[in-house]
Amino acid sequence: WVGAVLDGDATAAYVIYSDLGNIHNLFEGGDASAYDAGYFEEFWEDTSDITAIGTWDKYIVVHKREHTYLINTSNSDATSWNVESYSEYTCDNQLGFVKANNGYYTYCSSAGGIYPMIQRTIYSAISQGADASTKIRDTFLNLNTYALDEIYAVYHPYKKYIMFYMPIIGEEGSKNCYILDLQTRSWLHRRIPQNVSCAFEFDNKVYIGTEDGRVYEEFRGTDFDGQPINFSWKSPWFIWSGGTNWATTREVRVKMSQEGTNNFYIRNRRDGAEDYKQR
């Protein structure tokens, strides 16, 4: 488990890691060494904020405002891990990079293009590639630089598309999608009717979400609308025990959002019984 935390004055950030994936090992008096946990504070005297964290091969990829660093985790002893300066190119937000076709692609605002920041070759697992967006660089002159955190990069494995949903000046959302076709090495422009507010890949398909709460599957249908998706959700706030012992409460209150229709069932078990009541 790895993550980033801003310090109190938000002028610097720490990279923290934990073998158990529990951040509380570091901040609630736990013995960090016992959980193979720790943190990195110094990055070559670079005190700028961390904008994104990714992984590649045996490396943790740490993107800062104007530079990217690598942490080699190949050694099982985490105390021997070191921060290595890697590239002047970086990534502007946590959803702005994508791993595909033996490459780690990102849009870098300081360089004004989309780069295969890391590529795996027969010689090395961390070779940096050249600008992949040379033919469409002029397009990025119209990018809304005040909304860099609204760039969403997704890989469509069946079509071999690397897709960047990007906010353009004068338009709402990130409805302009720039697609690198890895098979033909050409670029496509797809303009989405909806105001895209997120994008993700699941089960080898690409989905987009909108500000009004809808989810659409890309490249399917003619009306570009979707069907309701059945799902279940288990709140972490209702688990008080350590996983092996039952906990008891007399009253639970749930506050639901009033901005939409909420259809749901509640199940409860009493005193650890196997059966449950549903309403």
C-alpha cells in the first residue's frame, strides 16, 4: 500500500507505505517497522506538492509539480529504498496516467504533450519515450490549464486505444477525448455529448461518468444512454470489531442524499446469528 499526505501547511508532501495497507500504523502510535511501514520526506530538496503516485515494475513512481521520481522497491528491506531522480516530465493528477502496451503514458502540462514516460524495452524496464502527440500538439493550446485534475486517462484493451478525456476552454466537463490507436499509431478525436466527470476501465471495457450521476459504456448503442447497474455497498463505518469478534450497537442512523432517488435494502443480524432480517 502506498499513498501521499500533505503536511499541515500544504507546501510539501510525504510518500507513505505500509505492508498491511493500514495508514494508522504510522499515525496512531503503532510500531511502523513491525508492519514494514514508513515514509519518504525528502525528494532531492524538491518541496513541491505530489500530484500523482503510480507503480511500474518494481518501482513506485512519484510525480511532483515539475519532476518525476522513482523509488526502487526490489529489496525486501524497505529501509534500503532510495528516491531516484528520473524525469523532468511529470503527471498533473492521479487519474492522468495510464499503463498500456508496455508503456506508462501521461499528459505533461509543462511539456505540452502526451509522453510514454516509461517504456519497457529488451534493454530496460524504465526507458523514457519521445513525445507521442507531436501531430496534435496544437490542440493542447486550448486545454483548460485550471482544470488539469479533470484529465482522465484510460486504456481500452480490445480496441488498443489509449484514451485521454480532457477539459477544453469554453466547454463543460472533459468531453473531448483524444485517442492514440496503438495499432495504427494514429490519433482520433472523439467528442462526447455528455459532460464527462470521470472515466475508468472495468472488465476490458471503458466507462464514463457524468456530473448528474449517470454511467455510460463507451462504444455501445446509438443513443449513448445506459441501463441501471445493480450493485452492493458495504459501509466501513459499520465494522467495529477486528474481524473475528462480533460487536454490538443499539442504534444506527443513516443519512441519505436528497439529490436523487435512493432505492436500497437494509439487512441486519442479531447477536451474530447466521440468518438476517431484510427490509
